[in-house]
Amino acid sequence: MRLILADDSVLLREGLTRLLDEAGHEVVAAVADAPALLDAVERHRPDVAVIDVRMPPTHRDEGLRAALEIRERHPEIGVLVLSQYVEQHYAARLLAGSTEGLGYLLKDRVSEVAEFLGALERVRAGGTALDPEVVRSLLARATRADPLSRLSPREAEVLRHLAEGLTNAA
């Protein structure tokens, strides 16, 4: 598998590069920021891009914005976000489209190398690899975002009748 790594931590980039080389994969580029990532994707067209969320210059969401751009420009390239954080807004946007060839794992929760390599294979094959904490966070966000989901069945029924134009007496 041909991969691009994007993380501002040189130790993580070098460590992952060696780990992936030993597992028989080819790291065609290892970069520290989003512009270099986007350039490397254009030049190398990898099978999968492994991307950190927070990269220079602001260390906020450059990696996720780059992941969204890669998904838009090159849907055939798998994207595996590997981060310390669940960025709900961008994760929701990332997962709003097709989830084929997409992953979002939390660095601290990857407990075995085989688990990480399996996630890469699933993403490359068009599958999905999501950390359960990411799923939980997104579901909690969805529940908070939809006030109708908090209505009781009877309240929802009354609201439905009001929407149909029935009067309070009816």
C-alpha cells in the first residue's frame, strides 16, 4: 500500500514510517503541514493518506480541512484521520458524505499495531474504520442538535397534529 503521512510531530512521522515500512507498505511522503500534504497527494496519488487534525500554522483544524479537500478532489484516495482529539464539527462534515475509504482513530486509543494496520487495510479497501469514542461523540452531538428528539411520543404526536392544522380542541 502507498501511503502519505501528515503529522507535525517528527517523532510520530518517523516512527510510523518505520513501522509501515517494516509491515511492507511504502510511505511515499511524510509531511508536517496541510499545504505539503495537499501537494504530496497531487504528486504521489497514494492509496491512503494518514492525517493528523492539528497541524501548523495554527494547530487547530488544518488537517481535517485538508482531509475534506482530499475527499472532495480525490474520492478514490482513502483518508485515515489519526488524532488525539475528536473535532465534532469537522468529523461530522467528514462523515456526512460517503464513508467509503474513511477512518477516524484516536492516537491514545490505538492499543495494538495490528489494529492500526487493519484499519489502514479497511480504509484502502473502501471500508470504514471509526474509533468508538468518535461515534459516541458524534451521536451525542446529533442528539443535542435535534430538539425534536427530546420530545416524548405524546408531545411528538401533538406537534404532528398541530402541523396538520388541527386546533387545540381537535
